[in-house]
Amino acid sequence: MDYEQDAHSAVFVSGFLLGAMVGAGIALLAAPQAGTRTRRRIRKAVGEIKTSARDQWDDLAEDVKDRVDDAVQGARDRFVTQGGS
């Protein structure tokens, strides 16, 4: 079913973003740089990941809303077609 695939896609994207965040944090912390510069890079990377995650979440929420609206409209259409009883 399409909804099941969408759920798997959402889980994949969430896992990917979490892995990217953890990997970026470890890479930045392990890099031989001054503490101030490392913290600045971490803040920048986290901000970018946060923005990306927010965009993905908004896209997913909009997709779910559209699908729910379509399902509700379909149910209403079937109800009206069957005479409302």
C-alpha cells in the first residue's frame, strides 16, 4: 500500500538525518582545530541539518494532510453516491 511505503520513506529520511547529524558531530569533534572554530562549525552544521529536517517534516506533514483530505473527500463522495444512508 502507498501509505506503508510513505511510512518507510519517513523512517528512512529520519534515520538518515540522525546519522548525518551524529556523523557530522563526530567528524567535527575529531578534527584537529581550535575549540572556537570547531564549535562554530558544529553550530553551522546543526543549523543546516535542523533546517533540512524541518523542511522534510513540513513536506511529509503536507503530504499526509493532502492524503487525508483526499480520503475524506472520497468517503463523502461515496456517501452521497449511495444516497446518504
